[in-house]
Amino acid sequence: MIRKLKSAKPVEAVNALNAEVTAVVSDIVADVARRGDAAVREYSEKFDHWNPKSFRLTDGQIAACVAELTEQEKNDILFAQAQVRRFAQAQKGTLSDVEIETLPGVVLGHKNIPVESVACYVPGGKYPLIASAHMGVVTAKVAGVRRIAAVAPPFNGQPNPAIVAAMHFAGADEIYCAGGVQAVAALALGTDEFAPVDMIVGPGNAYVAEAKRQLFGRIGIDLIAGPTETLLIADHTCDAEMAAADLLGQAEHGVNSPTILVTTSKELAEALPAEIERQLAVLPTAPVAGAAWRDYGEIILCDTLDEMVQEGNRIAGEHVQVLTEDPDYFLERLHNYGALFLGARTTVSYGDKVIGTNHTLPTMRAARYTGGLWVGKFIKTCTYQRVLTDDASATIGEYCSRLCAMEGFAGHKEQADLRVRRYGRR
């Protein structure tokens, strides 16, 4: 039997907030479309207190940011990027062009073509998410994207040196210090200062995510990311200290970040709340993490491993940490998740920062139908066809003609009939 020992805030409160965000974003996008850079500057001043001479950083400004980092900081960024690059290159290696002769004289194929231009958004308002530069820019570079624009809001009133350095090391062609809906809209729609791109990727707050949702169609996006989510699947082998640390470590992303424990251990379920409070007492980000746990934390007690699998697939969490006696049991049976972290030796923060898998992942149960950002998101798989012989064209044409007639498409039918008349046997 599956029992909820702690539940999250009712969904009605979440929906009310979403409606407000939708309205605000719609107004800003429309204003940027109408007034261009003037609107971008107005919102940048209003939200970020930032109105530079140019939002695009010069080579000198980029070099100055890099110079602010210590050698250790630079080396750490480069190490993380090497891991992301290595895994992205391995992923790209799985993508092959195809050409096959399906019938005598009929050749079909597909080519994997990189997107021409991409903007990689890096959040930087509350926390400077340096790692998002690796996840977006490095992966796009491996995919073969020709023009990569990287954009992040100011941090404490200026470009964040570590973010700018990471964008530069990763290979961004253009670096902008701008943020929020106004930056997303500018890059999607194009202004005098911001040349438009074909696709925007990267995480952001609720307003950035909603801007990507509203602009999808005019541009491509990776996915619509909601608040960071963590699901911890644990059994009797997991202790309360590790469970609490792994939940709170992700809860600090935001006050609305869901943190869920699913366990077969009644002892762990009962011990967790007190351990959460003990760790919150010394955690510097406790005001955020504590609110997330209070309003969006859940404890679900199951009787069997299969019930935990059932709950895991229902929840379809962004990050799924498995702290059980046999983590591979869940690797084999879970099919709805953004990323899996198997066993106590790994943790979600490894994936967030350095280990090499991408940290831009599906939330809000989107893992039911999509994975996260990867090199393939920047690549279009485009088909082509070639018919080599008269007989092949006539044969396909006869089938096509009859099928078009069944659907009532007279013009389509004539396209086929013309080939039958020209290339068929006389």
C-alpha cells in the first residue's frame, strides 16, 4: 500500500501563480516586439538595474572577466567543460546519416544537420549558474551550431566574471549581459542590438520559462523548465543524513522546488523530518530550502520495490536519486525521469555541475514524453528521396495515384499520374 505521510501545497495555489506569470510575460514580449531595444533597456533597468552602453560584451570586457578568476577557478571550469564535451561527443557519435535503397531504384535517406544559430541562456540573478554555460554552449558547439550567442543577467550589478569566462571557454561567438523575459524576447524576435536566433535553450526562472513557451514556434526551444525537482527513492540502506542532504541540496534552488522521498523504510520516513530540521539549522540557504520543503516536500511510504517503481513513473521527476540496495533494479524498470543518479557514490549536484551529463532536464512530468538537453536537440534529422529509374518512378506512381484518389486529392494524383505517363512502359 502507498501512503503519503507528508503532502505538498495544493495545486490551485500553483495555478494562480502561473496565470500571473503568463500575463506579465505576454505583455513584455509584445512590448519588445513593438519597441525593440528601447523596451529591452527599460525592463533591464527596471528588473536588473542594468542599462549599459551595449548589452554585448567586447573582447576587452570578456578578457577582464577571465582575468578576475584564479587559476584554480579557471581549471575547475575547464575540467567540467571537458566532461560535458566528452559525453556530448559520444552522444553525437550515435547519430548517423542514413541512405538505403528500399526498392530497386528508390533511395531514401536522412541527414543530420545542425541548427544554424542558438542562444544559450544562463541564469544568474539569484545564483550565478556557471554550469549552464557548459551545458548549453559546449553541447551546441559539439553539435556543430555555427553561431552561438550566450546570455546571462548581471549579478550584483555587473557581468558575473565566472559565467562570462565559462561562456568564453566553451566557445560562445557572442556574449551578452542581459536577462529575463526581455533578453529572451530580444534574441527570439531580433532587435538592433540582438540579432535573432533560430533556437533558445537553457534553464531560467518561471518568467524565462514562460517566455520560451510563448515564443515557441517562432523559435525552437529545448524544453519548458519549471522549478527544480528531486525525487529520492530509498530503502533501508539509506540513512536520514544522506536523504536530507540530497533533498535539501536541490530544495535550495527555489521556494517552489518539489522534494520528494519515496521509501519502503518506515524508520527512514519517520526520521527524515527531524533530520531535515537539524540540517536546516546550519544550512546557509535554509530560508529557501526550508520553504521548499515545507510547501512542496513529500514523504511517500511504500510496502514493496514495485510500488516505489510505480510512484517513480507516476511522478516522472526531473532528478531521480536512487539510494537502495540494488539501484539497477530501478534502472531497468523506471521509464519516466529526467536523469537517474544510481547509488550513494553519485548525487544530483554531480550532474548539475561537473560529471558530464546535461543538467537541463524535463520538469512538471514532461519526462513522460521527452528527455533533457543533449547534442541531438541542436540537430535536425532531415529526410530526402531519390528515384533512379523510370520503372521505379512508374511503380511508385501507380500506388501513389490510387492512394491519392482514396483521399480525394486530385492535384496530388496528377503529380503521380504525370510520372506514370512519362516513365511507365509504353
